[in-house]
Amino acid sequence: MTFITKSTVLDRGWTQGAIEKWLGEPDKYAPNPYSRRKPPMNLFEKARVLKAEQRPDFLAWMAKSQIARSKISAKMLEKHQEKRDALLKFLDSVTIPVAEMAIPRLEARAKAHFDELKWARNWDYDSDTTLERKCVNYLRHRCSPYDAKLQEMFCNFHGETGNGEIYTTLKIKVLKTIAEKYEFLKDECQHQMESLQ
């Protein structure tokens, strides 16, 4: 005699109500293999489950149940897409201004900012960090509301559909603004945008 667990029966498309209606009480109970403190496993004789699944009334119920489930799935997918579209529309309306300054001043501040980070984070390298990269990162983090806006968005849309796109969208926005204001940083901004994809 082969037995299957209640969770296996549920995985076959049954519901709790259907189990109660067509199978009733389990054929056997077994200790929970994961914890003795948890309730015992409900086991059903596999042949009895298969026989119940061939009943005309069960087959009619299952067909109706699958149609209902597919409608629910379609509605959930539509709702999911609506939420994502609403978030993307909102993100599209967000602007991230970037301060303007003379290039020598920007370069000096960007180098100092990088050195502060290097010391604070105990970095032992800087040879692969170009001056352009230092400038772009300084402008993004210290001369725009990018970090505050990112934090605000993550808080407001925590767990919401599409929130995974917040970081990429806002970073691209600020990089485009930097590229518009500072011609010599266009290539670096482009490089950072490409690395997001």
C-alpha cells in the first residue's frame, strides 16, 4: 500500500474543502519527520486519491476550480502590472537636480571626497578609479538629492511591485543630468549606465 501526504494531495490541485468532501479522514498518521512537537502528518492511500480523482463530480469540480484559479491568476497579473506601471510613471516624474561648479573646483572636491571614503572604508586601492569616475560619484552622492530620494522611495514603496527598478531608474536619471551639465563626464556617465544593464 502506498501513502501520500496531505501536502502532496494539495499539490495535485485539491483544496482543504475538496479533501474533506471526497477523501474525509486520513488513512494513516505518521510522526512529523522535521519536529516531534509538530502535529503528525496526514497520509492518504494513493490508490484511494486516484480513484476519487476519477469521479465525475470531482472532475467537474476540478475543471471549474482550474478556470477560477486561472481567472484569479490573470487578475493578479493585471494588478501587478498596474502597480508596476504606476510606480514607473511616478519615477518618470521625479527630478534630481545636480549642482553646477567650475571644473577645477569639482575635480579638487571629488578627489578629496574619494580620499575620505578611501580612508573611512579602508580601501587599499585607487589606481583603477579615474578622475572622471570620482567626479561623477561625487556629484551623484554629494551634489544632488540622489541618496535622500533613493532612501525615500525605498521607504515609500517597500515591498511594492516594481520597487526593484527604483535604484536603476534613479541612478540613470542622475547620470543623465550629470552628463548634460558636464560635457567631459559624458563617457563616464554612459559607462555607468551601461553597467546597470
